[in-house]
Amino acid sequence: MSKEELLRLLQDEDVASAIFNIVKNGAVREKKAPQKVDGAAAVREAVAKKREREAEEKSSISQNMIMSIRAKVERAAAERETREKQEQSFEVPTEELDAAEDSVIPFSVNSDDEEIDFEKRLALLQSHVNQKTQEEEEKQRQSSPQKNQSESQQTKTDADYRILVERLCPVCEQKTRAVKYKSRLPVVSRDLDLCVQYNGINPYLYTVISCEHCGFAAEEKKFMSKLPARHKQALTEFLVSGAMVTPFHEDRSVNEAVSITKAAALFSEMTDRSPSRQANLYLTIGWIYRYAGDKESENEYLLKAAELYERALATERAFAGNLSSNTVMYLIGAIYFLTEDY
């Protein structure tokens, strides 16, 4: 037996008592009759007793656990049974429901009551509503006299929507005057070829800017962009004589607008040679004539625009005016339909 095992055994009360008796018996051996005492057997017996006691304790613990679990299960079953009984107590038998339905009192009309005049009631209500509506309108008229005055005035003229601006010519690099329209204009309708009909206003007269110093003409976006050196040189050589100069008029006539727009189309043919840009300009001329009521001239320039759009579809990848290929094809169809060239 090792020292550690001996120390562990000595901590047990029974083992210590057995060892103490062994020592005690050895001390009184001289007084009593000689006996042979087996110390090892006594120790084994004490160890066996200890193990029996531990087994009994474990058995007692297991039994207590089993009893506790059994008590919880029984308590849960009792609670479930109680809950089911309570739920059943709220159910109404079918017989009682049928009896309740039978006991409903049916609605009855007393034939002795005076007949109601619904038309008279509705007429009274309509009269009251009309009166309230008139009162509200009167209050609004009194609260906004300025608005009523502006509504009574005549429709604004074309000049009321125009503003005068200055633009730098990309050819002669001098400032020239130009007419620009405000962003919000009174729109009436839109034609099949995307021409917008405005109320008393024709902004297409001023689509093209014409330099009052050298005579170069182009749409505003093209006019304000920088020209390539070779294009600028070719235009300068042509315009140096001043033969294309058009005096600035704030109120353009139809003939002046058509002439300036034609010049822009020819300048485009001299420089970028873009069929779609030229088509846009000829389409604008057609719209100018439409506003003027000249159907024959309108159709002439619409057909020119359609021919140039067809050429643009075959030769250009990007179209002037940010048009898509679908829009160009639509315009071609719309133009031939409007000119009855089926």
C-alpha cells in the first residue's frame, strides 16, 4: 500500500477507528491472552464498509431524482387536464346555437307609419350643399383679389416669354445678340412629327442664332461649341466678305427665320456634313411654315428632312440632337404619313 492510499484511508473515520483498535490491542497484549490480529484484513473490511455506504448513498440520490421527475410529470399532466376542462367549458352546444337562432326577432315594418318623402329630403340636402359651395367660392374670391385680376387680363403675347441674351460667335469671336425663350411655355398639343403647338407663341422662329457681325448661323448648342480649326478657317474665308450678315431683329418674320435656318443647314453641309443635323433644320423650317399656314412649303421641307434622315440611318452612328435610331425611323414614318406619301 502506498503512502498516499494510506493517508486517504486514515481520513475515513471507520478506517482510523480500526487502526486505533489494532494499536490498542497491541498495547494490552501482555494483559490479555495472546491473540493473532490481522491488521490488513481489518483495513480491507473497513474499505468494504465504506464502499457499501457510498453505494447506498448513490442509490438514495438516484431514488430521489426519480421521485422528483415523477412528481414533475404528474404535475404537468394535472395542469393539462385542468386546461382542457376549462376550454371545454367555453364551447356552446349546437342545440343552444340553434335555439338562439330561432329566438332572433325578425324585422318588421309598421304599415301604419307615414310614408317618407325621400325626394323632398334629397332636394333639401342639395340646396344646403349648393349654398355652402357658393359661400366657399365667395370667400376665395374675396381672399385672392390679385389672382382674379390676373385671370381677367388678356393672354400673354409672344414677347412676354422672350428674353434677350448675348452669345459669343465661334467664327469671328464677337458677342452677338440672340432671342431665348423661357423654360415654361403654354403648350396646347403635340403633332405626330413631334412639333409642339404653343398658345400664341412660335419659338421655332428663333431656333437658329445668326451672328450680326459675320453672318454665321447655327443652333444654339452648335453655335456655343468650339469649332475645329479647319472648319473655322473654311468659314472665315467664306464669311470675310460680309455677304451673309443679317441685321439683328428681335421680332423675326417667317421669311427671315426660314432664310437663317436654311443658311445654318448649308453651313452644316460645309463643315461636319451631318445629314441628321441638316434634317433637323429642314424639319424646323417645315414647322415654321406649319405655324404660318403654308401647307405646300411645309410638305416640301418635311420631305427634304425625311430624305436626310434616311441618309443619316445609313451613314451615321450618332445622330444630332441626341436622337436615337428608333426616333429617327419614327420621324421618317410620321413625315411620310403627314405628307400623304404612303
